Amino acid sequence: MDRAFEPIVRPVVPALDALLGEPIPVLDDGFVRVIDYMGDDAAIVQAARVSYGKGTKRVHEDRALIRYLVRHDHTTPFEMCEIKLHVRVPMDIWRQWIRHRTASVNEYSTRYSEAIDAARRTAPGAWRTQSAVNRQGSAGRLPDEVGARLSAEERELQERARAVYEGRLASGVAREQARKDLPLATYTEAYWKIDLHNLLHFLELRMEAHAQQEIRAYATAIGEQIVAKWVPLAWEAFLDYRRRATRLSRAEAAVIAAVAAGDAAAATRLAEEEGWLPRTGQGALKSNLERAELEEKLVALGLTAPWM
């Protein structure tokens, strides 16, 4: 073969290398650690151009290409980058996390080893109330005096569950059976390896304001303290076109156009046609999740819904 290839040098990101193995604290006893990574911003560009070299030597051209890829949902080049994390997370949050089935996972086994002797505790002022709009979310906080009672009960329950678990082990019960009554607040650990495309999808969902606060804390730590240092150009584009962008449906765009044009009647009529303005027998607006999301977008654009 007479074709000459450029020598390949493994991508190195000094800012991320400085983080290798260092635990980033999350919640009261959790953490995220970078174990290894492959690729960087240049690897995304290289894959997009299907070349074996470093791609363009001009940073602004690399940035423009990465922003184009994100803007137009060309995701495959981002799969060329991978990262492996070591995470310590409460089991109830891990249940949400593991639903993202696009990673390779090895979790700490309580069949082979004793369960980690740590469970997430809730501060008296951190007990949240159930949202009246979002069935799977929270909104507001309980009074501190109620929270103090709940936190005391939580500690008692967790300590009792741990004592029962350890008593079973001391009695010779198999670890796989002794663990069954441990609370979901018990911490687990795992190695989690994922490519950048799927990681950004995870972060888009789990950093979102409606995600549970605890998993949002992990996602924010991964995004802002790890990904931002690993692939700064891709992270910037992700923030601009995914995290901080406003996506509009056909109907939302029509309502917003009417509001922007000052035609409140048309905007209200369009919203009514979509079923976003249900009313009680007394004429008051009922809650409607889709309308609430539209109202948030209007506020973000500096506009006000005429029915508010």
C-alpha cells in the first residue's frame, strides 16, 4: 500500500486528566469520579470528516462544525467519544438512572459483599410536597417542624433496618436474602461507561427542571464539572441548542406568533382549539400541563399569555 497516513496520537485533555480518580461530592454521601475517557472535541470533528488526521487545525472551524452537528441532530460523530465514571448513588435514584439503557454498567453486588453502610438522609427543611400539576414531581416544602419529625423517623427507620440486616448476617443468613429489607435510600456504587451522544441525552433529561432534584444533582455535577472540561466545544453547543433552547410545537408556534403580533383574541382561540384552556363550571381555568409548559416558554421569550 503506497498511501501515507498521519501518525495517530491519543487525545489527551489536561483539564480532565486533572480530575481522574478525584471524587466530586453529590448529595450527603454520594460522588462521581472519572475513571477513563476516549476522544475529545477533535475526535468528533475527525469522525464527521471521516479522516484519519486531526482534522482542521483552525479551532473556529471545529467549533462551527460541532455546532452544525448538534443543531441538525447529526449524532453519530459524538458516539466516537466515551467516558467511564465511578458513581456512588442512592438505590432509589439509581433506579431512574439505570433506565437509560445506553451504557455499559457494572454495579456493586450485595450478593457477594455486604451492603454499603450508608443511606441518604433528608434535612428537616428539605422535605418536599407533592406537585398538584405533575403527578411524578414535587413542588414546595413542608414546614420545618414537620420536617424535623420526618427526619427523626427516617434516621430511626434506617438505623433499625441496618441493625436487622447485620443481625441476619451474624445469624448466618445468606447475603442475597439478608438484604431484602434494606431501604431504597441505601447507597450503591457502579462503573458506568457511555458514549458522548447518549451521555448528552441523559444530561438533557436529567438536568431538566422537572427531573427529580436528587438525580438532577448528579447530572449537573457530571455536565458542569466533567463534560464541560472534557469536550468544551460540544458542551457549549449542547447548552445553546439543547439545554437553553426553546422548542416549539406547531400549535405553540402559532399561539406565540399571535401573541407577538398583539392579537390576544387569536392566541386565546388557538389555545382553546388545542384544549389548553379547560374551565370549571364557574369559568375558572383548570390546570393543564401542556398550557403550563407553553406559558413558561412565553415568559422565556418576554411575552405574556393573554389568558393569564
